[in-house]
Amino acid sequence: MLTLSESALYFIYLNNTDMRKGFDSLCGIVSSQMQLDPLSNAVYIFINRRRTQIKLLCWEGDGFALYYKRLEQGTYELPRVKENECCININTARLEKIFQGVSVHQNRQRKRYQHPL
């Protein structure tokens, strides 16, 4: 389980991301397309085209860490934004809602896989 910190900054990359990308390619997106510093105290969030997979990239002082999750059912919902924005800053509460599958637009639970007991 990933623990989210209130003190960290979170940036979602709004364009589709190829989930085969690793540390170096994602750092390249952060610096060239998002115009941000991958070595800062921020977490960068990438979602694939089908919105079923998510990657979080962060610098931990001595190296990069990568968190990767694939949903078995359902999708992640991206926040609504103005056109031509490639990334946005979101707070921890909003990111937690995205992870939990709560629709931030309709305030309802999105479909998620439930393992039968």
C-alpha cells in the first residue's frame, strides 16, 4: 500500500503514457514536456490511454522510486482541465480519491475488482 504525504507535491501528466516507459523516459517527460525538475520533492503521476494503469515517479534523495498499479477492473478518472494543459498540480485528498475510484465529478464510487471470498 502506498502512503501519500501531505507535504509532497503531486503533478498528473494529462497526456497518455506508454506504461513500458521506465525511470529515464519518465524523467524525460517530466523535464521536457511538463517543464518540471524530476529531482524535486514532487511525485509525478502518469496514466495510460485506457486509464487502467498508473505510475508514480519520485526522487527519494539517493535515487528514483517508481510505484506501478494495474487495475483488474474499472478505470482511473482524470480531473477535468482546460485545453492545452499537459499537467496539473493536485492535492493529496484528490489523489486518494482517484486511487480509491471515487468519481471526483459525480462523487460516486467507480467500478473496481472485488476478489470473491
